[in-house]
Amino acid sequence: MILLDFSSWWAEKTTFEQVYWLIAIPSSLALLVTLIMTFVGGDFEDGGVDEDIAGDDGAGFQFFTLKNLIGFFTLFAWSGLACIKGNMSVPVTIIISSVCGLIMMTLMASIFFFMSKLTDDGTLKMANAVNRIGEIYLPVMANRGNIGKIQINIQDSVRTLQAMTDDEEDLPFGAVVTVIEVINGNILLVTKVKK
């Protein structure tokens, strides 16, 4: 009985409207699956975005991705069906549905672009320590006599890092210092803060 109802419903549609329905149903199902997989944490490959995010610059603006194409076809089809229901002409329907699909692609690409900018890998960048003030944790001998340690707030967390000094006097526990530069990529060159 349901199959007969569907057949008569389908037969009433014009070929133009049938094409839009043939796009709307699978693209809507694909969008639903994509949304479910995104929200439950499923692994949904989309053109190597993870590799791009691994750099400091984020994923970049990616317009032609699988998710964006699914969004395009979904909105393209449903806006086209709305235009057909509103008795608009074929050219106007195609133009409006194409524009709606492109707007959807642009919005989705923008959302993923800005979301990728929110990522932070937490990697310590030693250059961020330069000109910061810290406190000696393990004494540092004068004229680079040893490698001591300082506690310093970098990237919104207090870290204990290796330090040396070119000062003529030893830097005892608790001395307040300023970072001048980074030596060999991982040792901070410090000097005592003058009072």
C-alpha cells in the first residue's frame, strides 16, 4: 500500500522536480551521517585536514571538501524544491538553489577554518620566554659556570627550565631574573633584575 502511494506521488512529479528529490534524499542522509559521526567523534576523513593542522597555521581555508560538497548538495536540493513549490521558473530555481548551495559551502568552509585556528598543540616555544621575568629555582653560577633552573610563566603555565647567566655574580635561589635570549634552543640566558 505504501509502495503504491509512493509510486503515485513520484509519478505526479515533473522530471525537473524528480532530479531535485534524487539529490535531496541521499545528500540529506549523507549530511545526517556526517553530523552524527562528527558529534560522536567518529573518524571521518576529509582531505588531510589533520596534516594541515599539525603546522602552526591551522588547516587553511578549504572550500572543496567532502563535508562542504554534502552541505552544498543538501541545501541546493532543498532550496530548489522550495522554489519549485513556490512555482518559480526553471532558470530562477537553478540560480537560487545554486546560490544557496554556494552560501552553505562558504559557511561550512569558514566554520572549519576558524575552528582549526582554535587548535593549540601546547608545544613550548622557547622564544616566548625572551624578555619575561622569572625566579631562580636552582642556583645559577656566574659567567656560565653551570646550568641552573628558573621558574617562569610562559604560555599561561609556570615552567621550570634550564638557565645560565653572563652576570659577574652568582644568582641564588629566589633571585628575580629576566630572560635575555635562548641558547642552543633549550637553555635560557638570564640576568638579574636590577632594583
